[in-house]
Amino acid sequence: RILALRDSVFILKDDGVFRLTGSGGQWSIDPLDTSTRIISPDSAVVVNNQIFALCDQGIVTISDVGVQVISRPIEDQIIALISENYTNLKTMSFGVGYDTDRKYILHTISDNSDQYPTQAFVYNTFTQAWTTWIKDANYAFVNPTDDKIYLCEPSSKYLLQERKTLDFTDYADE
């Protein structure tokens, strides 16, 4: 997976995290952290000029200053997923960056038998707190036009749209 931040381009591979810098034909690729390996390429997204991703160290942030593990409070859950079914975790997990809501959302499996992501670990970049959403999703994205999350439910042919009415209904499902 290759993602750009303000001053660098980052390359996340099975053998580490690398940073591409330079300009005017003078480019340099340097290892940033060869001890961190990405597990799910689709989990890597940019939020607040940092890359968030599911790696073998847990959920991490990546920036010009290095790699930092942020999933320590939920490490038992993440480690259980990594050891339970690595293949499904790798192929089914995906991340959503939600800058205006200050969130990184990792949709992933709950257990070995899941055929699609059934839960999401949600990290608030301001409070640095985790919460879990129990919701089936094949895919999700934030539409920049209306700044709402859209979620593709695997059990229906419908696309769910986030409410932003600023009342109690914003915190209720269908």
C-alpha cells in the first residue's frame, strides 16, 4: 500500500515501512521501520496527516517521525484476531478515515467463520479512546460532498447513510 502525507510518501510492505522523499528528480527511499509489517493493505488510510493501519504490531499510526502503536488498550482483541484467522483478517479488513469526525474506523471480522466484516474498532483521534461498533459491512466510505459515512450492508442491497441531524437519532441504527 502506498499513501501520501503532506511531506512524504509512505510505502507499507510485508518487510517494513519505507518513506519516499525528495523533489526535482532527487528521490530517496529510506526504511522508516523494518520491524512493522502491514497485515491488511486496505486497512491503511490517512486521518489528520497520519496513516492508520493494521500491522503485526497492532493498529499503528505512521508519520514522518515514525511508527506508534495505538491499540494497546484493545491489544487482547487485536492479537486474538491476528492469531485466529490471519487470511480472513488480511483480505476482509478495511479502514475508513473520517477527518471531520476525528475517527479511524477499522472494519474487520469477529471470528474465524465470518464471511465479511462484522465489527468495527473506532478510534477517536482527539480523545485517543476506542469503541466498538457491531455492524456488518462489505465496504464503507465518507462522501466528501455531504461529509457522511455510507455503509454497504452484505445482507441487503441497500446503502446505509449516516444521519447528521444533531439529535438522539444520530446515535441509533436503522
